[in-house]
Amino acid sequence: MAAKKTSARAADAAAPAPFTKDQDLLAYREMLLIRRFEEKAGQMYGMGLIGGFCHLYIGQEAVVVGMQMAMKPGDQVITGYRDHGHMLSTGMAASGVMAELTGRRGGLSKGKGGSMHMFSIEKQFFGGHGIVGAQVSLGTGLAFADRYRNNGNVSVTYFGDGAANQGQVYESFNMAELWKLPVVYVIENNKYAMGTSVSRASAQQDFSKRGTSFNIPGEQVDGMDVQAVKAAGERALAFAREGNGPYILEMQTYRYRGHSMSDPAKYRSKEEVQKMRTEHDPIEQVRTRLLEAHGATEDELKKIDAEVREVVNEAADFATNDPEPDVSELYTDILR
């Protein structure tokens, strides 16, 4: 039965529906916001305004934007530590995200969580988690709650190719399929985990097959193409929402920067990175479609870029000038 479902959906995956101009404009703006935000965060980290760890999402923008376009209100998002893009795509304010990075009162965790630990119940965003793979069992728990409440929501649980080798991931797969939980596991395969190539770290490099022994269907998706991501997301979300259990999407994507700001990324060549930027950049693909297929003008796109830069600059100003938390905040929001 599961094999039939898998093959049917693989056949459906062949040709994602083309975006309308409005859809491409939305995707362009959202991906550009993430790109410009992360570029600014990198600058602020270099200036010493952001402490601790900082993992940038530059290059992977199509994954979260495409999935968000496929989701419905009420669906939850949970992810690992490369999480700023996920926050912004759910609609969390850029100023709140940036202020959390700089440890200010106006941050989304009151300046106490930093890059890896931000949450928004309003936006159904459940973190940002620093422990590799920990979010997978938590995301499965969110899906258990959805099934228990019969609310029609789906938990979208993101993790990377490195986390895919963690034991708790497979415990979660087993329970999710056993109880037919409404969860979509999105594996963001950016090829290098913390710095080791997938070819050296994973015996099975087709991550869409990681659920095979649990009868969980999956598919590989061009994670650099927002149209392909949205189409695959719609299939997977519908599958889970209809009560069929979990679904795995392997998003084949690529990060342009190192694992974190402290990583010089010497394990790959500059030519490899440049080739991805030149031939597969997710934002440039949409920009080209807008100009060539939808009749958008250069001025129209420059205006969007200017608006996005203004949002990011305002967020940076806020995050620089907002007061730090009072010392009394050390004793709030603590489980005793």
C-alpha cells in the first residue's frame, strides 16, 4: 500500500505548476528578506554585536519560503539552529529576530535565547533548537497533539543531513508511522552538515528513503527551486492532513557560507560555491522568471529590494539601540 502511494506521488512530482506573477513576487520578496537579513546578521556578528553562535541560511531560502506557501494557518514549524529564515518566513518580525540575536529586551525570547532559541506561539513557531536532532522528536510530539485534538493541523519538522543520522530521528519515524501522525519531515540536505561531505558520513545518501523501513513515503526535491518546493510541500501536507501518517521530503539545497560564522568552509572549493550561485541561486531563478515570463521591470524589482533593505536596516537599528534585559530577567520564564 505504501509503495503505491509513494510511486503515485513520485509521478505527480514531475512538473510543478508555474507560479503566477503574484506568487513569484511574493516568493521573491520573502527570499530576498531572508537573504538581506542574513547578510546583515553576518555583518553585525563581525562587528561584535552578536555573540555566541550564528548559523546563516544564505542559499537555502527557497526551502522555507516554498513550504510556507504550501502550509495552512495552524500548521506548526520546528527546526534546528539554522533558523532565522524559518522565523522570518512564518511572519515573525525582523526587528524581534535581530534584537534576539543581539540579546535585547525586544527580542522574541526577551534577549535570553539568542540565535538558537526563539519561539512564537502566535506564528506557530516552536524553535530553533541547539541540540542536533532534538527538534525531530519534539516536532513528532506536536503532531501527536494535533492528532489527539483532531484539529487538521500538520507539524512541519525541519532538520539537516547531519541530524538525519541521529538515533532519535528513527525512534520518531517509528512512532509517527505507527500512530499515523500528521507530520512532514523536511530534510534540508545542504551537502556538508557541520563540514563533512554527505558522501563521507552517510551510507544511504538518498535521504528520501530514510523512512523506507517504517513504510514512510518520501521524495527528493530541488530545494533551490521555490516552485518545486511548494508543489512537493502541497503533496506532502495533503498526505499527512488526510490521515495517512508522516511524509519525508528531502530538499536538495546548498548553503553558501560556512556551517557557522566561525567556519572558513575550507572543505569545499570556491569554484563549487560559485557554480551553485551562478547556476542554481533560488532568488535569481525567480528574478529571471519575473523579468522574462511575467513582464516585471528592473525598476519594479529594485523597489522591492529597497523596501526589503529598509526593513532590515530598521531591524538592525532597533537591535543595536534597544536596551539589554534587566538582571531580574534571569529569574523569569524558568521551570522550577
